[in-house]
Amino acid sequence: MAVKKGLRVEKIGGTSMTRFPEIIKNIILYDRDDIYNRVYIVSAYDGITNMLLEHKKTRVPGIYKKFKDREDYSSSLTELKNHLFSINEGFVNAGLNLDKANRFIAERIDGAFSVLKSMDTVLASGYVNRNEVLLAARELLASLGEMHSAFNSANILNSLGYNTTFVDLSGWQDDRELSIDGRIKDVFSTLDPAKSICFATGYTKGVEGIMREFDRGYSEVTFSKVAVQLKAEEAIIHKEYHLSSGDPKIIGENLIHPVCNTNFDVADQLADVGMEAIHPKASKPLELIRIPIRIKNAFEPAHDGTLITNDYKSVESRIEIIAGSDRVVSLEVYEPQMVGEVGFDLKIMEVLRAHNVSYITKMTNANTIEVIIDEEDCSESLVKELEKRFQSVTYSNAAIVCAIGTNIAKPGILAAATKSLADEKINVMAISQTSRQNNMQFILERADFKKAQQALHRAVCE
């Protein structure tokens, strides 16, 4: 398929999808002279993937956990079906053909139930790899949410008189052993986005399993791979907020401002502390072939949003974003034998790797190596193994607050930042900055997390 210049691949998140009439107005039909040559990668409606798998933040179990524990998942699937029917009813005024939509999702849920029953029987036999079957069940359940929202989107726009295509990347009832990239190529080989508004499922079925590495981030993987496959001019992510100079809930909505331009390096720095514009492993393929990413507020369509490119660097030296996390642990290893020993930190890194732990930042001196890790990664087994190898291992709950920018190489910025913290009587436990000078990282007590961000934003962003 020859892809025309100007094609854009756009991702719409679950919270935004729930407000789909506004999405039609603010995104899809915002520029009525330019509605085609777009491919929309859509997430499930808000809360649906939580019901299917588990709650993303609280970890409250969903249907998958009941299947895994061999509990009654049949009634939960029925509850899900009724809930999706209720969502469908809410879109009737927007143009949804209710009968078609209900038949479609009912068929998919009933089909999924049949597959799960077969899986249950196979698991009970004890002749298969349990983890492989459970992963397949998790992927099957996850796909239902995106099939539902993508089908509804195409249905609604079609009823409004536009040419639309439901692009089903879920591999429903397709037993071909295609890779993720292979399925995307296969499905789009017969489509022409220049003639039809395409709504694609955020889930893509592939032999490698899209959730093995990305789990709940799979829709960003689909988004990235489709943009690369179609050689998109631009990849756009629609969120419920702007990528701004700080967290509005902490700094205040009247004090923050949107970041208009940044680069992929800064996007990676943000992701490292959990403030993801896009998952780094989803953004890398776009970065490598120089497809820019634009982050837009779905409900402020006139604003150009934030453009992320390979080469942007602010002419003026300044801090662009204050971000951080209060869900980290400071893990400190003290060993007198460390001084002068070549490669000593490799011993620590090997332990972290064995426990599948990635650190956020690392600070060292003659006898001490301190790493900051996500609190969920600080397991008892990790600490015990470190204690067996080194003289002293201590850990404590902490927070990390970062002052980030594409160009912060200016005398006095670090001084201004640290002074702002000192003025608020905030003790800096540790600090890290590389000579690339795009991220100053302050390690603090958790109690100072919000106050530190407010102080830094006042001093270097406002």
C-alpha cells in the first residue's frame, strides 16, 4: 500500500474514549477538511481493562485473577457484558447502532468464555506450561476492551456519514502464527487510510505476546509499531491534560504552563520517574526513524500541544519540567573494601539484575554506593542477598524530585534549585546530575515531596 504524505497515527486513551462525543468534536472532526489520512489507535473505555485484568493502581483483581485461581469467572464475564451494554446505550445519541454494537461485543465475550473454558480444561490436565496458558488468557481478556471501543468508534462515525474502518488487530479467530509486526503489516496491506477513517484496536495479537514485556502498556506498543509500519508523518498522543511544567495537583493549575517543545531524551527522563509521556521502549522505534511525537490535550484542540523531536534543544538555558516520585527506596551499600577496587559496583549490579531490578539513579563515594529504586522492587530477598555480600546494607523510603530540561547548562541554576530547597528547610539526602546537564535529581525525605516540587517550580520555572 502506498502511504500518502501527511498520514498521522493518533492514540486516544481510555478516559478520553469514555467522553467520545467530545473526541469526535475535538479531534476526529475538528478540522472537517482534513478528517482522512488518520489512523486512530484506541484504548478500552475507562475502567474496562481494570475489570478484565486488575486495577492498574490498587491491584484489585479482575476476571483474569478469578480465572487464574480457578474461581467463578463466568458470572464476572456476564457482569462485564451487561456493563458494556450499558456503555453502548450511553452512545446511542452520538450515533451508535445499539443492536449491532451489542451483538458484536456479546459474540466476542461468549467466544472468549469458550476459549477460557478450554484453557481451564488444559490447565487441569497438568500437561502444559501453566505460565504460557495464563499469559494467553491474559492477552485474550485484554483484547476484549479494545475490540469494543474500536468497533463502536467506527460504527458511530459511519452512522454520521463518514467512511470508516474497524481495524481489528486482535487476531480474533485467526490461527495464523503472525508476529506483532507481521499482523500489523498484513491487516493494513489492504487498507487505504486516505479514503477511510481507521479505528484500530490498541491490542495486537502476535506470537511473541505483546504483554510479555509491556503488560498494560501494550496500546502504546501498537501505536508505535503502526506509526513505524505506515511511516507516519507524525505520531500524536491525546491525553486528558497537557504535558506541563509540573503536576497541577501539586503545583497548582494556575502556576503551571504547557511545555511546547522538548526532545526524546527529556521524555526518557520523565518516564524514568513514572511520568510517562510515552513508554521509552515504545518511543525508541519512532526516535530511530525520526518520527516526531506530539502530546495533545484532547479537550483543548486549538492548542498545538508538546512536540517531541530528536534534535530540539532550548536556545535559552532553563528548567522546563519539575517531576518526581514518592514511591522510591534509597538502597545504600557500605563496604570499606570498595575503595580502589576496579569494578566493585558490578557486584551490586549483578544482584539487581538477578532480581530484575532497574535503578533510577546511582550515587557513589569511596566506600558507599547508593541506588534509588522503585519501592515495589525492594524485596526482602533482594536486601538479604545484598546483606550476605556486603558489610552494611541499609534502605529507607524516600522521594526523588527532578528538575529537567533540554538545556540546563547555565551557571547558577543548580545553586538556585538547592537554595529554594534550603529556604524551605528541606534536607537533600543525595543529588545526581551528569555532565549532559538535562536532569538534576534530588533525593529527599518523602514528607518533603510536594513541598520540594513547589519550591523548585517557584525558583526555576515560574
